[in-house]
Amino acid sequence: MSKLKLFETSRSILKKDPAAKSLLEVVLLYPGVHALAFYRVAHLFYKVKLMFIARLLSQVARFLTGIEIHPGAQIGKRLFIDHGMGLVIGETTIIGDDCTLYHGVTLGGKSSKDTKRHPTLKNNVVVGANAQIIGPVVLHDHCIVGANALVTKDVVAHDIVGGVPAKSIKR
């Protein structure tokens, strides 16, 4: 992860998280920042088809942080992974800018075919703790997924969904 992206992400987290007291604390002590740093390097290896090195780095990051990000995922700017333990981001996942993911979130697939099989999160999406977003669904801008929800269908912009299966709570 370039120093510029690392500090841009860290400054964004400092603004979003009332528990964060300093930029130094975010950079040194937030496992989401560490997992993203590993991901950015692993993603570079993935793009040049050095798959073993890419996956090795992602597994080291998983061991160190408890956060598993496949190096094939596409992640935008300023992703905030809050706490993060048990979080999984699958290979064909696409995440836009300024999204927030809490611990235990799974952005998973439901097909073993070599196609787009993981979710797409547009910009400013928030996914609550232990929510499961399964399959090639799209979560549009500014939507919120409640904790423990199971999302298997697209979520429209500015919607709030919750439950199993997830249903609109408020638009």
C-alpha cells in the first residue's frame, strides 16, 4: 500500500471512529489498516499473475490480523474495516470508496464457476457485524446492512436492510 493511500485511509478512519485518538494509533494498532496494506501488495502480485506469492501474502495477513482478503478482490479508497476479526472478502468482490465493514462480515460466493460470484459494494456502503452478503449481488450507494443480516438480493441506494433473509427496513 503506498504511503499516500495508507495515510488517506488512516485519516478517514480517524474521522469516522470516535475511539481513534490519533493518526499514529490508527496506523500502528488498527488491524484493518494492516490487512489492507498486505492486500495492496498481494493485489499487485495477483495482477501480474504471481498467484502463489499473492495468496501467501493474503494468508500471512489473515494469520496476523484475522481478516481474510483475497488478492483478486477490487477495493476502492478509504475502506474502514472496524475490528475486523473473522471478516472475509472473496476473490471477485468489488468494493467502492468510503465503505465500512464490521467484524465477522462475509462477502462470499455461492458458485464454484469461474465467473463473478461475489458481491459488489458501491460507494459509502455500511455492512454491520456478522452480516453475510452472498453471491453476485449489488449493494448500491449509501445503503446499510444491519448486523447478522443475510443478503442474497440487490439492495437499492439509500436503503437499510436487515434480517434473514434481508428485507428493506427503511428507504
